[in-house]
Amino acid sequence: MAVETPLKGNIGDSIKRKEDDRFIRGKGNYLDDVVLPGMLHMAIHRSPFAHARIKSINTDAAQAVPGVVAVVTGALLAQHKLAWMPTLSGDTQAVLATDKVRFQGQEVACVIATDPYVARDAAALVEVDYEVLPAVVTPQKALEPGAPLIRDEKEGQTNNHIYHWEAGDKAKTEEAFAKADRVVKLDTFYPRCHPSPLETCGIVADVNPATGHATLYMTSQAPHAHRTLFAIVAGLPEQNIRIISPDIGGGFGNKVPIYPGYVVATAASLLIGKPVKWVEDRSENLISTGFARDFHMSGELALRNDGRMLGLRVKMLSDNGAFFADAQPSKFRAGLFHIVTGSYDLPAAHVETDGAYTNKAPGGVAYRCSFRVTEASYLIERLVESAALEMKMDPADIRLKNFIQPEQFPYMSATGFEYDSGDYPRAMQLALDKLGYQELRKEQAEKRKKGELMGIGVASFTEVVGAGPGKHYDIVGLRMFDSAELRVHPTGKAILKLGVKSQGQGHETTFAQIVTEELGIPAADIEVQEGDTDNTPYGLGTYASRSTPVGGAATAMVSRKLRDKAKKIAAHLLEASEADIEFDHGKFFVRGSPSKSKTIQDVAFAAYTNLPDGLEAGLEGVTYYDPPNMTYPFGTYLVVVDIDRGTGQVKVRRMVAVDDCGVRINPMIVEGQIHGGLTEGFGIAFMELITFDEEGNCLGSNFTDYLLPTSWETPKFEMGETVTPSPHHPIGAKGVGESATVGSPAAFVNAVIDAVGHLGIRNIDMPVTSDKVWEALNKVGAAE
Ligand code: CDP
């Protein structure tokens, strides 16, 4: 009988997630589980209008409700210079509106009460006298001359334009277009959607009136950066602020910004001297917190007649809502410019992007994406699909013809970024083989003869994750590095403390596995701690799939630091020279005689009990890791759909996803990440939409209107992998958390267009709902 060796948790082992022990027993500790003695509750009164001047606010009725302790307005905050706060993009945002409301759902007043329901009821009694102003809900209208000025309080702001950025070589791109046999153009829109994590945002602010210490329990993906921002905004000494980010029920970028509710709850706790809890409800989350996308995009591809791409020209216009509060590095739209040329060897490219204020919620978070990578990836993959269609080429062939080849890495893109590694043809071939592509193309041809609509969508995405390096990427000036602190106890058990913060990605397991690989301590013996600023080293947090590329690298490096010291101790124990000591999977031995060895546990004990002369006691260290470059995961996604001409209903028959995220630390967790990402991509492609009527009323403010996929709608995914290590990452890993959300929407939409392209339909904007498909078919006389 074969004896199974239990998995120790090395890199590549699919061990079960350590954190699931508490999650599946309902023993997680989420923000709403935090209950402090004497805690008060806060509710927010929000604007019903998208654009209106505030003439007066009357809080008497709210104040009179038994149980109400205080009603906070912008005027009160203004006395403490807290009515406005800086955003992550260098703009300002109203904490509570004083002059005007600029989007529906904007925070106007807060009620603090002894009971959450009393706070809610009283918030509804706040009376605001508004003078309603015309609302602007598209960036095109916002930029028209004479459009209502949304940010009239900003000195020097005379219109609704926010920024203009460019990347690439304009002249070289013009030359490429002049030489081209043909130019393929696509105008498309990536609609506003929302990360909508299961757990909404919240805070318990506990400012101790005696000591002035503030303990803030917050749903924060970046607790250290938030602490620094709190210190700067509120003028509190940073050492007096402790942010504790407990278990988080999904973030996807939604928990990166600082929201007004956090600020008011903290100010209220400071003023009242008691803990204050605020937890938003689902509608508040959907109408007022960081949305995603809302990008109008126009792309042109210059091609030779044989399908070779010569140049790319892109213009984008983003709708940023009422305050420019995108969560992104300060210098430029990094992700968008990074991979707008996709997986293709494009000799020339030029990209321009502009942003506009509108009367919509602010935020623009990188929803499971690195700073607008998703939009860029969608555009190039849809554009290549259009080119294949117009040139009557197979969508796989045109990609294979233009891929950056494996030997071209490291590859400098036409927009000036260095792709670290890749093997795009291999991933594509594996996906095609898994799907049985050629057979399906034959089936499609047969079906087409019978008038049936079947499509095969192809997308070969390249991603970019793992910001820094710090010299190029910063968030409000904070360089984007990350950190790991490792402490090995005398008994050989360890604690690993990280600057990143899991929201459900399995860090407690995978980061322990990196230590297991480097030091040989079993993963079960390593506790991973994150999310407490008093107890973990400074880091920029978890978003944009940066944990493994940056925090994971820091973990490998600190483990190696400890291994170097452990070698000295092992040499002492083995009475040998350090130069002769070798290490293999947790054992130190003298070169040539592996039978005489000391385990990492022996060495850890000696670090506290039996040291060579001159060596400090203990076995611990900290590393702050500044990555030399980003990592570039990639993959090929293939989707097969069948479309009903009578209803426009799209049925996803199959989906094959081949991903390459370099070395996989825990393949089971990686697959889980991809499954989740594909599901979100499916939802975005077919269901999810936050939209507005002409008056700026939000039409996606609950889960009846904003549709999320359940297991009922979600297709089955067939997965494959290739492994192309990152050359600059200590363990060759790239990030993976967001790849599937970035890569899959184009694959789904390309499948639909592949089914109907021969009828003359070139584009259907997401979400590709049945009614839109039927309308498009009807327009070309192909609906039943
Ligand atoms: O930053 P975030 O944790 O959201 O994303 P990530 O770094 O892509 O990692 C998501 C999860 O997948 C983490 O638990 C990683 O450690 C794991 N992972 C892995 O096992 N192997 C990889 N090559 C990449 C990620």
C-alpha cells in the first residue's frame, strides 16, 4: 500500500488554507463583530439629488429623537478644518457637504446614537433645503462648453476637465499609420461597475479621551498608508493612531480609498469621547463608494494586409465622478499605459487619456485590477478581434502572428515599459488544444449554414502587477515597497508579520509556504499576522495583486536573511567552518557528510541557548522589499457561446482558461483566485451595470438592479497552466489575483461578436444582455 507523505507546505503544495479553520466555523472576526463598551452608532444622511446647492440644514428633529447623542454637519466639521479631505489622486473631496451636493448619495450629515436603528431613523429626519441644479452624467456632456461647473469651489477650475496624460511616440505612430495597408477602428465603452464585496465598508473608531490614542478598526486594504493619511489629515500624532484591519470579507479595491464615514466616525469619537461604529448598508456601498471603470475608449490598429500589426492609436475618456478619487500611483495611469499594447509586438503606439468630473459617485478604484489595466486589456483584445473579423482572419492566427516571442523578453513596449517574461504562443496553443478549437470551428461553420449562431471568443491578455519599484510608483508620495518581519521562536515555531493585508486571498497559508520553502519550518508551525499597524512592519497594502510580487518577495528575502544567520549557528553546532555548511529543506549539514546534520529547529533553539562567540541572540529579522520591476502574468482565455435568435439570450457553453502566473505557491489557491476572477469577469460581461438617468439618479443601487452572478448563471471553467517564472522575483512568482477579471470580459464579448460578426455586427457594449443582443440582431434583420 502506498504511504502518502503529508504535504509540509513547500512551494507547489496545495495544502488546505490555514485560515479556513475559523472561517468555515463562523469564527472569523469581521468589522461588524467588533463591539466595545459604551459604543455608539453612526448613520449617514445622504443627498437625494445629484447636483444641488444646500440652502440650509435643520437638524432639530433628528437631534430631538431619544437616544440621539449628536448630529454632525459639514459646518461643524469645518470648524475643525475637516469638512474637506484630500483624495488619493491629489484632489479634494467633501467629507460632509457644505456648499453643494455633487452626486446622489453624497454624505450630508451624520447622526450618532446609542442604537444603530435610532441613528438610521434620526438620519432620515435631517431636513435639508436644496436648490436643485442641472446634473451632468456623461463625461462628453461634462466637457461641452457651457456645461454646469461641478467643482465651482476649486480655485482656478473653470470647466469639468481633470487631467490629460499621454504615453508612447506620437510621430512614430503617425508614420506607422501612414505605411499601413489598412486601419481597423473600434469605439467601445467599459461601463461603470462596482467591486461590491460581500462585506460592506465600516469602522469602529475608539479615541481614548484620557490618552488621546485612537484605535481604528477599519475595513482597510492598506492600514499603514491609511494611518499616515489619518495623521496628516486629522493632525494627530502618528504614534497615537493604531489601525486594525480585522478579517475582511472581500475588498477587490473597494477598501482602498478613505471614505467620509471613516473620517466622521473618528471625529465623532474624538469629540464625544466614546467609541463610534459605522457600517454602511448595501445600497450605500453601491451608490457612494469606489466604483470601477466608466471608460469611453477609441482604438485604431494599423495593419499590413498579411495581418501584421504596425501601430496602435488610443484615445480614452474617463468619467471620474464628482471628486477625482481614483486609487492609483500619483505620477500617471500606470497600468493603462503599461499593457495597452497587450501581448503584441507593436512597433509604435500612442495613447491619450482625459478625465472629467460628472455628478456621479467618485472613486474609480482598480476593481481587481492594477490601475486601469482591465480597460486597456479589454480595448486591445476587442480591437484585435475587430481586425480579425474585418480581415477575415482566424482570431487565434492573427494573435499568433503578432505575439511578442519568448526570446524577445525582457521586452520593451512601445509605451516604454519592460515586460519581464512570457511565452504567449505556448499558453495559446495549450488553450486551443484543451478546447478542441479546430473541431469547434468546423461545428460553427456547419451551424452557420443552418442559420444557428455559435461563437468562439479568444483573448490573450497580458497583465501587470506588483507595484513598485518605489522610484516610479507612489501613493500620495508613499513609495510602493512592502515588508516582512520573521521571528523564529526557540522551539522552532515562527511568526511572520506582513505589511500587506488579505481580504480572503489565503495569505496566512501561502506566505507561510514561502518560509517553509526557504527555511524548512512546516507551514503549520508558522503564524502569519497582518493588518495591525502597531504589530506589523510598514507596507503599502494589498490591491492590484501586489501581495505576492512584493510582500511575497519580502518574505523570501527575510527568510534568506535568517537562513544566513542560522548557517553560522549550525556551523558552531556542527563544529565546522560556515563555508562548509550546506542547507537542504530545513537541514544544515557539512558538505559531503549529510548524515551529520542539524535541523532548523535545533538551530532555532541554539539561537537562544548556545551561540558562537560574538553572535547576537535570537533568530529574527525584517526586510523592506522594493521590487526592481513589476511582474507580467498572462494567459489565453477561450469561450464558446450559443445565441438564441428569438430572445438574444447568450449561453456560455464552455470556457477554457490557461493562466501563467510564474511559479505557483499554492496551486489550489491560485485556481480559486482564477475561478473567482472569471466569475467576476462573467458578471461584468453579461450582467453588472451601475447606470444613471438624466437627473443623475443611480439605477444600480441594490442587488435587484445591480445583478451579480450566482452559481446558477456562472459557467463551468476548464483550467490549464503554463509556468514562466519572473526573472526578478526571488521565487519566480507573479501575481494572479486579478488576471481573470482583467482577461475574461474580452473573451466573453469576443465570443458573442464571433457569433454575430458575419451579420455585420461589430460591437455590443457590456453588459451584453439579451435585449441588447436581440436589438443588434434585429437591426441587421437577423432576429427571430
Ligand atoms: O495581492 P493579492 O493577494 O490580492 O494577489 P496575489 O498576490 O495575486 O495573490 C493571491 C493569492 O494567490 C495569495 O494567497 C497568493 O499567495 C496566491 N498566489 C500563489 O499561490 N502563487 C502565485 N504565483 C501568485 C499568487
